[in-house]
Amino acid sequence: MDERTRRYVARLDAARARSRAEQLEDDVAAYRGLTPAERAHTVESVCRSAWQILKSRPDFKRALEVRDPPAPDFDQVWRGLMARRRAEVARER
């Protein structure tokens, strides 16, 4: 095994030794301090990349037509979120 492979395997072993919570924290740490504008820029970049990937598919049009059904509790969750938002707006007035 060459040195590059050895280092790669060592990184994999180190990552595997960490809890999922620690791994997730590593993944999101770089985004914690971003401003809303910086986060928006990141989301826009991801969306542009996803669009390019979709456009490269031979079944592009069909892929766009596929819609996942909403979660069974969607209506209940949505009503709860809207009620909470209305209460926040009312408090701000």
C-alpha cells in the first residue's frame, strides 16, 4: 500500500471512530457562522448544480415531472407552522 492510500485509509478509520453526531457537526460547522446572504448564495449554488445534473440526464423531462407525494401529516404540520407564524406576526404588531 502506498503512502497516499495509507493516509486515505487512516482518515476513513478516524471518521468511522467518531459518532454520527460528531460527523454531522463537522459537516455543518463551516455553515454555522454564515450570514443569511452567504447561506442563500450557497443554496443558489447547490440549486444551479442540481439543475445542471438534471439537464444532463437523458430522461430530463420525465425527471422533472416526478413529484413525491406530501407526507401524510403535511396538512397538520403546515397548519401548525402557519398558526405559529401568525402568532409571531401578531406579537410583533
